[in-house]
Amino acid sequence: MEVSDIDFVETTPLFAAPVPPKTPLGSFDYVRRMQDSAIAGFHQEVFQRPIVETKHWRLHTFIVNDPAGIKHIMVDNAANYVKGTIEQRISKIWTDKGPAANEGAEWRQRRQAFSQSFDRGAILASSTHILDAAKRTLDRWSCLPPGTVIEASAEMRAITLEIMSKIVFSADWERLALTMEDASKRYQQERAIYLLDLVPVLDRFWGFYKGYRRRRIFKKLNLAVDQVIAKRAQGDANSDGDFLSRLMKETDPVTGKGLSAHEMHGRIITVLGAGHETVALTLMWIWYLLSQHPLQEAKLHAEVDQVLGGRAPELKDITKLTYTRAVVEEALRLYPPFHTMAWRAALKDDEVCGVRIPKGATITIAPWVLHRHSMLWNDPDRFDPERFSTERSRERSAYAYLPFGLGQRACVGAQLAMTETTLILATLAQHYRLRLLSGQRVEPQGFVLLKARYGMKMTVESRR
């Protein structure tokens, strides 16, 4: 049996998720499945127990799903858990020019300064780009013949790529967007883990080859970013307060000096690489879920119609679009773009959930598992946006829902991502619904991000 032929849960409504093996897989089958899709090798007990130990060749892993255990690892005793060798390789896939250090006091200071680039003022400035890009999509869809089939992932990626490129580069956005799109398509084919990552001696040679391949993927993008940074450094004024212009004014919290071109490059690639693709994938999965759940779709339409009254949304409408935001949150629960949050190695022996964690063991926290865990969620495989109502959210641990990570390692752009996704969804859903094309096979596949293996072809239907 080929890995791509694994049975998928397809009930009414259609609900796509790999069927977990009943018992733990042998090492070869486990690595084979995880190499094809990093969400396909988790067996049933992983979704039922607070912590599960697995051993596959060199990989001695503890998959942790207990909120108290996650807090211990990521907050209370975070200094004991650092990114392991494989995780470092995965995190470096975006570029070779990111910040070299990702732990320690200096890293935390730099990260705090980085997060200020995504404060409310920055989000307010970004909302214009978000709404303009969504409006252009509406205008384009209005010219489509009835029943036109689109690739939802590509449509959403075009919107978010324009938005992030404008947020970061302002006047230089169009040329950078094309280069970023090319790099994005290529790195989306990178797997989260390869068999050779686990083979002694060969893993070193494999690591060198992956580094070479990574440099090839990002060569044009890295060059283009460097050229824009150099252009700005020479006094180019066409910035309109974009992300790069703010980086130019930022000072290093340690030295008091301005950021180097190397540091600015790393932050830009981080924002571009993680920002546009994650929002695009979230929107794609939202359209899929709504197409399979007419009741929830009707509630969404009722809210946007009532709140907006036919006008275009504004940033101030976010607080009123509570069900729309809940749809986004529930989609992030079921289909988190970052399906596996962290592989971290224990520096010293420890104890988590009453289980001994030996030095050198790997800790895995996988939102794909955590968000579907039977101990944490009632009817976890059901699409139920109302579980994110204020009342029901109070009952849930903050460590049971981690689409953007947590603590000092949480995604600094989480608020911007939620704002962007909610505004785009409200804008488009006010006028259109998307319907899954008959015969379209839907299969989530865990590569670097959670993509749809066979794409997401849908028809565009006007609501008016």
C-alpha cells in the first residue's frame, strides 16, 4: 500500500483527516509515513493520552498533550529544552540569513524589539493593504462566468502575498512579490522530515545537500531583498512607513546601534515566509470547511450581512465580527498551518506528567494532535466555531490551543494574522460562497506547513 493511498475519514459532511493507526507503527512504517506527511504517523493513543513515548532508531520522542506538561516545557523549565538537530534544520529552511541565535537573554531582547513592529499601530496601517487586496479579488471574481472553477489555495495565496509584500516593501512590492511566489512554490515541496535525517553519518552529508538546495531555492529572493535594503540605505524615500522603513529606524536593544543589513534581511524573510503562506492556507481550509457545513456558513453570512450592511468592512468591525473570528479560530484548531510546533531536546533529565524525560530525548508538541485530543476537546473532530465563544473559551486551558505557539516563542505576527484572515473572510463571504468541486479529493498533508495534497478546486458562487 502506498502512503498516499491511506484511508481518509470522509463522512457527511466530508471531513478530511488521516485515520490514525490503531497501534504504534514499526520504525520503517513510521518514518515512511511521516516523511510523506508529518501528521500521518500518529497512532490512536497519541490522541487519547497526556504523554506518549516513542522510539524509532535514533529518535527517542515524548509527544506531550497535557496542558500542564506543555507549560512546564515551554514556560516553567524552558531553559532545559532547546531546539534539537533536526528541528534546527527545519527552522532554517526559510533562509541562511536569519538570526544565528535563537535562545538566551540576547535573543529574547531582540525578539521583544521585533514584536513591536506588529503593534496596534502597525496593524492599523496594514489594514488598508488588507482591504484593498480583498476588494481587488472581489472585482476580479465579479467578472468570472457562473460556475468558474478556481484553485482556492492559489487564490488566497495571491491575496496574502500582495498584502505582505506591500506591508514589508511598499513601493517595491510588485517585483519582490513575484520572486517570493517562485520561492514559495518551491519550498512548499520541502518535507518536515526525511529518512536520511535519522541515519547516522549519512545525515551529515544529507544536511550539507539540503543546505545547498535551500540556498538555490532562496537565491533570487535573498538577492532581491538585499538590493531593496541597499537601496533604502542610500536614502530612498518611497517607503510610506512600511516594515522595512521601521527596521531602518530600529536600534539593537543590546548595543544601541541600528540593525545591520543581515539582521534586517532575517526579519524580512521571517515575515514574508511565515506571514503570507500561513494566512493563505488558513483561508483555504476555512472555505473547505464552510462548503461542508451549510449551517455554520449561514451563521457566518448572517453576521457579516448584519454587521456590515452591504458596505466594505473596516478594522473597527473586528470586535463585532465575533462568529467570523470564531470560524477562523476553529479552522486553525482543525487545520493548523504549523502542524508540529516544536521538536526540542532535553539538556538534563526531567519529569513531565509523572514520566521521566532522559537527557537528550526529543519533546514534540504537535497542534495537529493537541487540537484533536479527546481529553481536551468535546467531539474534537466536529467543526464547531461556537466552542470559541467567550463563555466556552473560559473553560479551556490556554495551553490546549496553540496555533501560533506560546510564551516567548509565540508568533509575533499572530494578531496581524488573525486580523488579516478575519477581514479577508468577511469581505469575500459578504458577496460569495465557494463550493468544493465534485470529485475533488481533499487530503491534508504535513510538509513544512499543512497543505492540501491534491489542491482545493472550488466553484465561485455569487450570494447576490
